[in-house]
Amino acid sequence: MSDTRNLLMKIDAAGGAIALAVLTGIAVIAVGPVITEREHARQRTVELASIQQETRVAMDAVRDASRRLVQQREEAASLPVQLRHRSELNARLAELVARAQADELDLLSILPGEAAGDDRYARTPINMSLRGDFASFVRYLHSLHQSSRDLELTNIEIRRTDQSAAVQAQIRAEWITLTD
């Protein structure tokens, strides 16, 4: 009888082990997806936090750019525009020539046209042909933009003259003046 008892105990121990294994398997099957879903949720939370941070940085950059734009507009609006009389055309042309020379450009030609306008303001077309390196030409355009509020550039054509860095540019501008 003790052999039978030992045998039954072994069978009960084996059955218990099998039952424990089955219960463990069921627990893993039932709890595994919950753990996996929690991990996915944690990853989505991290991704969302990253996207929110990138959005904050982009929005800050947009706000900064908007503030700078407003400041530049206010600054430009506060600068006085002092229009000269058409009779000062030669002096204005001399300034354009001097600026081109200061920016190391060759001024090939500068030709003013006939003024047109009303009883208060006139627009005098000025055609310029310049030659030099591209960087000097960009500096020249920048200096015109910064300091010549009475000069409106209406057309710019740039061509490379040869295999070097030299360019030739045609500029059409309108000089805004008071009528005499």
C-alpha cells in the first residue's frame, strides 16, 4: 500500500506540476497582451511628447520670426523718405556710380530715361549695366535696398560672362522724385 500511495503522490505531484504549468501558460497568455499594450502605450506617449516638443520649438521660432518682422516693419516705417527734385538727377547718378565702385563693380553704362508722373511725384527710369563678381553684385543690391528708399528696382537680369565668377547685370530702376 505504501507503494500505491507513493505512486499516487507522484501522479498527484505530476498533475500539480501540469496544472501549475497550464495556469502559468494561461496567465502568460492573458497578461502578455496587457504588458505588450502597456509598452505600446508608453512608446506612443514618448512619441507624442517628442512631437509636442518639436511643435513648441517650431511655434517659438514662428513667434520670434513674427516679432522680428513687426520690428523691421516698424523700423522701416519710421525711416523718413526724403524725396529729391528731378533737378538733382546728376547727383543721384553720381551716387549710384560711387556705390558701384565701392562694391568693386564696373559700371558699363548708366542711362536715365524721361520722367513721368503727376503734379507731385515723378518716376525717372534708370538703366544700368554692371560687371563684376556675383558676391559684389549682391552687396551692391543689398546696399541699394538698405539706403535707397527713393529707388525702386523693377527688373534685374544677371548673366555669367565666361567660365570665371564674373557676371554682367542689367538693372532697371525707377527713381522717385518730387516734380519741379
